[in-house]
Amino acid sequence: MEVQIMSDSRKILAIYSYMDLLIDTIKELRSKGFEDIRAFSPVPSHEIEDALDRGYEPSKVKYFTLCGAILGACVGAAFTVLTSLDWPIVTSAKPIVSVPPYMIIIFECMILIGGLSTFLGLIINSRLRKNVDPIHYDERFSNDKFGILVTVDSGDFEQVEHILRDFGSEELKLNGEVLEEKVIEEEPEEEKPAEAAADEKPVETEEEKPAEAAADKKESDS
């Protein structure tokens, strides 16, 4: 019987139009202690890398190159030596196995296999396979939009949502579905009592004042 363990973590995706808002949001999230952050950008940006503060790990491709070069040198040496021993050509009592003539073949095999190993190491370490769930990606990130994917616990979800909205996110997605912003309904104003409404005197407008003044003037002339 298989027991499935449910994870309490959630992944929320925020979409931005400006890099400055994206960087400010990353800094705010990291200041609050959220570290599982992934940024999407249509262009390379050192500012985003600095905001994420991931650092730069030494490349592992060099180890592939070293192993490939050593293997290539061994293959070249074995190929030349075994060929000479299997088909010996004796010339003027010279040694059958002679290192100087073999150095060219050894060098070429070392460069060939070392180069192929470098290419293989680059493919493996660059992670060309899709390691992001399509539901947590938006095609606009390859055009003109920026994005942040934050993985948080259920208890911190509302806090992260407020931070993303406060820093100008245009759209929030949870599992591919757009999150609607919660609208706080305003309480209706209380109706004033009839007595208070009766006590309020109508305010005379400026247009009514000249008319009253003209009527008073006519009465005085008569």
C-alpha cells in the first residue's frame, strides 16, 4: 500500500512589466526570510543575479575536460604502441616503440576526446532539459515580461501575496490559475435622522444673491 505525503508548500507566480519592480520585490522577500525564489527575465541581468545573491559556483566542466584529455592521451599511446608491437617494422636497428614519433598521435587523441568530453560536460551541467513545470511558467517571460516564482508554506502564503501585490505585480497565478485580488467591501453610510436633515438649512448660491438684491432695490425705489 502506497502512502502519499501531501506537501504544505505552495508556488505563487507574479508577473511584472518592469525590472526595477522585480528587483525590489526580490529584495523585500529575501529581507523577510523567503529564500526559495526563482526569477524569469527576457534578457540577462546582473542586477537580478545580485538581488538573488546566489553566488557563482565553480564550473564542473573542467573536470570533464581533464578526464577526457587523460583518456585521450592513454588511448593514443595504447593505439600507437600496440600497433607497432603487432606489426613491427624494424628499420636500421631502431627501437620498435619510440615515444617521439608517437607524441603527435597522442596529442591529437588527447585534444579530440578532451574536446568531446568538454561538450558532453557542457550539455550535462547546463541542464537543457525542462526543469520547470509548465504550469509555473508564462510564455510572456520570453517576450517583454518579468516574473517571480516563490515557494512558500501555506502559513506564509498570504504574507507573500500581499508583498507581491504591494510591489506592483500585474498578475498573480497559483497552479496556473489567476488569483483575484480581494476587495474589501465598504460599509454603507448610516442615514441621518429626519430631524437632523430638517435642521440643515439650504445654502444660498451666489446666483440667488443678486436676484434677491435686485428685488430689494425695486421695493426701495417704489
